[in-house]
Amino acid sequence: MDFSVKSGSPEKQRSACLVAGIFEPRRFSSIAEQLDQISEGYISALLRRGELEGKVGQTLLLHHVPNVLSERILLIGCGKERELDERKYKQVIYQTINTLNNTGSMEAVCFLTELHVKRRNTYWKVRLAVETAKDSLYTFDELKSNKKVRRRPLRKIVFNLSTRRELTSGERAIQHGLAIATGIKAAKDLANMPPNICNSAYLASQARLLANSYSQNTTTMVLGEKDMKELGMNAYLAVGEGSTNESLMSVITYKGNPDPEAQPIVLVGKGLTFDSGGISLKSSDNMNEMKYDMCGAATVYGVMCVALALNLPLNIVGVLACCENMVDGRSLRPGDILTTLSGQTVEVLNTDAEGRLVLCDTLTYVERFNPEIVIDIATLTGACIIALGHHFTGLMSNHNQLSHELSSAAEQAGDRAWHLPLVDEFQEQLESHFADMTNLGGRPGGAITAGCFLSRFARQYNWAHLDIAGTAWNSGKTQGATGRPVAMLSQFLLNRSVFSSDESINK
Ligand code: BES
Ligand code: MN
Ligand code: ZN
């Protein structure tokens, strides 16, 4: 779909459809007001008749409104004017795009970006409109024999801005929004792919393809089981032991910083292409959803896509730590003691707490990149869902400044995270009779003790951990990957790249 911005008045627009907001109760936005005047009260008459109250997401499609050059007007409810916040704005855009797409309007001029959204500027409104539009049109039907085809799909949308002065930041917002939307789609596609297709080798091939399409400053290196054995990544290897699919760690290196030697930002993604739990087998209800246990790796892949598309002036290393946790005669057992790459030993008390075993060795491995920052992203604990539900990603860090940076990026991008305390009190829960630690912290504070476990392998650098167990996918009727937290991490990287203040999301 094609997006653009312009600045013009509604009566001069000749488009398939104009989109204008109506506030509750039956109040005009300034554009709706202008359209009403042009049409000599046509719209106010409809509202008086009770056709549209203005509740969030309500729609009314009008055809051939008197004196209006465009064929149609889509009126969309935006709720109470003073209560229009990020969430409602997204709902309004979502509904708008779906209505346009389902009613055969192939192009539209949208005036919703002129509405006042609490705390948000034009850049934000345009960027989020692009991201939301792309997201609302997403389908994953690659593996269906009969694909839905729309006869007249929405092709083009123009966002109208109130002044010409805003056009530059509007254009930048479209560029950023499109790149982020592409990253989100890439992450969703990988995550939605079934585990018999999307195994470690599949993810490694995707990582290689990505580097090949941006060959100048991007390379991918893949470590197999033999390499990991030589290095001593025994915890990582133990998790994949029961699987016939080889464990593969893909390392994507992007050098966008003018100084190729500048310390990189390292992103590490948990890539369990399927987590059966191993010998500590999971119950079978919804076990299919454990194909999403690679959403951390999918996020890293998606964020790399964004960084490459925008050519961000940063050095970034993205690591997809992939393997499969299966049940077999060679599987890891409860009671096994593993010597990690760091030299620390771990007693395995539950083979289903496998993510931390894969990540601990990966966190030690990335020390070799002399990172400025390391962020790991993982569907790590069911306990994080109990703590924060499905709306917030869990954020833990050994560095206050970094955790603030990530929290504000999350807030800016509308891809929220909540900080959890990583304090020493919790470390005691990891004590082992026979090894340096166990991989099981017990039920109290399960998301935090998992974070504490990882922190023992991240002492050499500034590090943050994102537990996305609750946010990476939706279950039930709307099942599918969400692409979170690609937007949040992209924002974090954008904030670390220098742009003029006009293009800042904070303005
Ligand atoms: N991948 C799961 C965590 C998970 C479970 C994410 C459900 C999303 C939904 C992880 O490997 C796991 O099994 N964690 C265990 C840890 C426990 C054994 C300490 C859990 O959360 O139950
Ligand atoms: Mn598990
Ligand atoms: Zn897992």
C-alpha cells in the first residue's frame, strides 16, 4: 500500500473517499464541520436523525454528498474529543482501514492525522497510522489452499496535515512507519510459521538471506553444534540434545556506524522453535502455541530489518539463539549438572526452564563483541504473564539509565513495557545443593528469578532483559504473533540515532 502526506482543504479533494472524525456526542471535527458547510447541512441532518453517535470505531459511509467532489465520505466515531488518547486513536485508524478495505474504496484522503491526540505530535500520529494500517491488513495465509482475494483492496492513503510546515516530519514518519511495519511483519511471519518448517535451519537461512540482500555492511555467521561444543556452550547444547533438528546460533552483524570499530548494541533472541518442556513435559493443552517460543529471535530478526531499511548509523549485532526442546533418550534430564560457557555450573531441576540455559551461554558468547549494550528478548516465563498480563512486556536490567531508555522508547512507540526489580534478595531462590545455581527459582517472582539467573551471565556489560511471554502472541480466536516488541526496540535504536528535532517523536 502506498502512503503519502499533503496539506489541503476538503472541498478541493477529488478522491474515492474522504475520512473525517465525529466526536461523541454527535460533535463535528473541524473537517466534518467544513464538509457540512459545503454540503449545506447534509451531515448535520444525518447526525440529528441519530445515524452516528460518535462512539470510538462507529462508522457511517456516505455516497455522493452534495457539492463534495469526492465520491464518498467515511465518518468515523472518535469518542469524546478530550479523551482521544493513543489507544483510541489506534482503534479509530484500525476501524477506518478495515472499513475502507471492505467497502471497495481503493484510495482515500484521511483527515484523522489532524485530530488532537493527547501528548502526541504529527510525526507520531502519521507514523502510528502507517503502522496500524499495515497491521490491520496483515494476514498469514501462506499455507492455506484458498487464499482470500479482495476484489478492490485499499491501495493508497493520503494523510492530510493542517499546515504545510508539517509535511517534512510527516514524510519522515511515513518512512519510519513503513520500515517498522516491515520489521513487524517479518517477525510475525517467522513466528506464525509452523515448527516443522520453521526450525533452527530455517531461521539461519532467513538470517543469511537478510545479510545477502544488504551485502555491503551486513554479514551472517551461523554456529552449529560442533562449533558450540568446541567453545564449551554446554548449557545451550543440552537443551537441543533431544531434538533431531540441529541447534544453530545465527549471528547477524550490521555496521552502520561511520566508525566501524564503535562498540555495538547486541540483541539476543530466544529462539526455541518448539518447547515441549522436555522430560519435564508440558501439559498438552495449547502446546501448539509453543511454536511461538522463538518470538525473541523473530523480534531480533524484525529489528535488524528495520535498522537495515533505515540504514541507522549504529553498529548492531543480532543473535538468533535457536534450538528445539524435545523428549528423547538423549534429552537433558532433571538432575543433570551443566558447565556453562562462563564456567559456572547449573543444576537442572526442570527441563522446561530451558530458555535461560540457551540464553546464559549466548550472553557469555557475545562478550567477544565488546558490546556497549546487550538486550535479550525472550518468551521466558509463564510467571511474567501472571505478573503483567498481556499488555506489558517485562523489563529487567542491571543498569538504570538503560532501563529508563527502554521504558521511554516503549512509551513513545505505544509498545509498552514495565520495569521489574532485579534485586539480590531474589538471587537466594537459585541456590543449589550441588552446583553454583539451579535453573529453577520457584513460584514467587518467577519472572524476576529468571532475570536474576540471566544477570549472573551479564556482569561484563550493561544489559537488559525483556520477557515477552505475555506480549509476543495472542491466543484463542485472534491467535497469531503480534510482532512485539519490534516497535519498542526500533524506537530505542531511532532514539540512539541522531535526527533533527522536527523528526523527533517527542516534539
Ligand atoms: N517458553 C516457556 C514460557 C512460556 C510459557 C511462555 C507459556 C509463554 C507461555 C518457558 O520455557 C517455560 O516453560 N518456563 C517455565 C519455567 C518454569 C519451569 C520455572 C514456566 O514459565 O512455567
Ligand atoms: Mn520451557
Ligand atoms: Zn520456553
